[in-house]
Amino acid sequence: MPTTRTPLLSDLDARTLRATHPYYVRTPEHVGRLANCAPDAALSTLRRLRLSYLVEDDGSRPSRWIRTRHGDVALEHQP
């Protein structure tokens, strides 16, 4: 029986993922403030998390970010 693997997140990844919201889109600057990191570090982390489908951008420029259902599941498995 196959098992679903949740990705292991670094501390910065987990803080950034927690700083996003499943219903409200947030800018990288806002995510950076909430995650206690620089906005460019937050943006780099958000782009990396997007490759794992944990966050998605809203498709506009400048991008705003929202946490996906997969991101919620990944956070449930973080310490």
C-alpha cells in the first residue's frame, strides 16, 4: 500500500509557510515580516515552496501568495 510522503521543511520553510494564509493572499514583504526574515528571503522560499505545490501565486504582478491544501497538510506534520 503506497504512503503519502510529506516533505521535510527547514525552519525557514516552515516559518514562511505558516506566514502564508489559505484564504488571504499576502505579499512577500508581509510574509517576510510574519516569518521574521527579509522579503527577498521570503520570496526565494515561496518560489521554492511553489515547486512542491505548498503555496501558489495569484498570477498577477507583483505576485501575492496563498497556502494550498498540500501546504496545510505539510504544516500538520511539522514540529
